[in-house]
Amino acid sequence: MAKQAVNKNTETEAKKAEAKEPTFGERLLAERKQLGLSQAQFAERLGFSSNVPVSHYESDAVLPSAEALTRMGRDMKIDVHELLTGEPSPSLAVEVEAIRTVKHGFRELLNEVRVKTKGLKKLDRLIRACIEAIEAGLNPPKEAQAEDGGESENKSE
């Protein structure tokens, strides 16, 4: 009977370990790798001369200062809220959904252009470029902004 209780406790602990949320250090490591940076490169962007602080952050030995977190968010576009809590920033989640909606709209427009007109290759390329830019998280290409001749700005006046 006592042996069964020990096995159940061990089994429960194993399940907890499997379901455990990543630590701050593990989330930071994942962010750094996603950026394609070595610890030394990441440290340099934070203003450090060695990778030791980053190594300490990733091993959960030390938490970064407010200044280091600010640089991560501002300079490297890391969602600091998600880094600290494991949950995406609420405002970022809204922005991501808005971007998905715009991307979907561009895809529908592209399909409509393909169906109704075969001769608008330039428009087709422009819409594709916008979709790619949205997927990459960038602004629309300068070509797209220049081609409208500022019409979108004039319309809002």
C-alpha cells in the first residue's frame, strides 16, 4: 500500500514536470535563438561587454535589470510582458489579430483580382508584396506607398 502511494506521488511529480511552464531563462533563450543571436551578440545589444549577464539570465541565476528589459523590448522588439509572464501582451494579441485580418483581406483581394482581371499584373505583385510584408511583420514596401501618390493621405483630409 505504501509502495503504491510512493509510485502515485512519483507519477504525479513527473506529470507536473512535463506540464511545467518554461522559466524566464528558457523563454529568453528561445527569444535569443529566434533572433539568431549568440549570447555575445545579444549581450552586446544590451550594452554588455561580455556574455556573462546573458548566461546568468538564461540559467535563471539572475533577472535582468529594468534597463536591460527596456532595451530588449525597445531595441530587439521582444514582448517583455510575455518574457516575464509567459503570456503574450494583451495589446500585442490584438495587433496580431488585426494583422491576420488585414492579411486575409489582401488574400481575398488578390483572389478577386485574379478572377476578374488578367491584365493587372502590377496590382497583383503589389498585393503579394503587401502580404509578404505583413507575414514578415514589416511595413508595406516603399514602392506601394510611392505608387499611390499620397492619395490615401489626401482622402482622409
